[in-house]
Amino acid sequence: MNKKLYMVSLGPGDIELLTLKALNAFKSCDAICVPTKSADNSFAKSISHKIVSNALELLAIDKTIVPVYSPMHFIYEDWVHEADIILDTLNKHNRVCFVTLGDAAIYSSIYYLLDIIKEKNKAVYESCEVIAGVTSFSAASAEVKKGLCLGDEELLIKPINPRGEVKSTQILMRPKIGMDTEVLGDGDFYTFENMYLKDAKITPSKIARVKKYMTLFINFAKRS
């Protein structure tokens, strides 16, 4: 069997907000790598471990749980150590999950790790699947029944205590069919058309003209 790595978003903490994709990944995998801030690799204070344990109980299955010490110092060597644990686990098992709270796209460790995994084992990186999840702010919005953006409002996501220069990723939604995208400017654009439908298409650039209503542009932050 080919090796397969799943980077699984756990959502904001409620097991009922886990996606079917996340649960299916747990069912199909042999081992689950779970981050812990405890240097002794215990899970006493790990929210991620609690969610994973509850999910496995719900599914009535057992899986090998591998602790991944994640001190959250934002030091490159720490990310390398975590990536090494994931790759070592994948050497021992065919299918492995690594989990993160919330959604992988929002301030998670997953893309730091994937950059390193890409350097160490490109085949694992290319076959890896990132599983999206519910964000904390989406869940918070639902709890109080207040929309995050209505009409032509913008939604801003900002770090409260940035450690350096703040860069921005733009999510551009609700285009008009026939729109010339030159007005969007330049950048590291990706275009997503009819996502998850049978004619879905992802273009690693900005398309010249909008053809479908369900078109989303993401202009990713310029990262070194």
C-alpha cells in the first residue's frame, strides 16, 4: 500500500463539528499524531487529544496515538523535530493522521510542517491530503446568531500580538459573471471555480474573466 498522510482539522472543540472527512480519515488510518505542549509527552492538558479520543470512542475504534511535542516557540528546529516524528510514524505505518485545532488554513502549524516535509520527502508531500475544518470564529458567529459579513461588508482576521511585520492574504468573493479580473491587481493568485461540484476547477493563477458565479479568488500573502 502507498503511504498516505492526512493533515486533519479538528474544528473548535465540539466533536459534533468534526467533518465527515476527518472521521473517515481516522477510520482509514493506522496511527494518529497528536500535538502536546507537555515536554513529557503527556496529554493531560491536550484539547486535541480529548477531541481525538472522543472521536475514536464515537467510531468504536482504537488507533495508535503518537505524541508530538509542540512547544509553540515558533522556532524552525521545533518544526523540524515535529516533522521528523510524523515521517518516522509514516515509516512504521501506511496511513497516518496529524491533527490540528480549528481549521488548517488559519494560524495552524500544518503549513510550517508541510514545507519541511516537502523538503525531506516530496512523495509524501505530494500525496498528502489536508482536511479542512470549522473555524473558531465561524462557530462563535453561529453561537450568537450574528453574521460575520453581510452584503458588501469585509471580514478582517488580524493577529492581536504580531511578532513582526504583518502580511495579508486576500479572499475575494462574489464576483459578477463576465467580470474582467484585471481590477484585482497582481499577486500570488489562485482561482477556485465550482468547488466540490463535478466541474470544479482550481487554477494556480488569476483567470482573466469570470465565467461561473461560484468563483473564489485567493491572493496569498507573499512569504519568503
